[in-house]
Amino acid sequence: MLSELHEDEKALTLRMRAVHALCDDGGDVATASLLENWIDQSQRRSWFLFEATRS
């Protein structure tokens, strides 16, 4: 189950990065800033899940 959550977090991070790029291209600084925080949080969760699944 933790491995599946880790994969989901990685996929979420990739999608948020793609949306962040769109916001940058469109000049939407406010949304890009929010996404940066959410991406950081997602990467922390991903790291934790990775470490929890290591043997």
C-alpha cells in the first residue's frame, strides 16, 4: 500500500509541475506560488513514503 501511495505522490508532483509551467507561461504568479508550496509538500510526502518502504 505504501508503494502505491508513493507512486501516486510522484504522479501528483509531475502533474503539479506541468500546471506550474502553464502558470509561469501565462504570468499567473499567485497560482504558481501556491503550486510551489504544494509541490514541496508532495515531495516531502514522497520522500517519507520512499523511506518507509525501504528494507
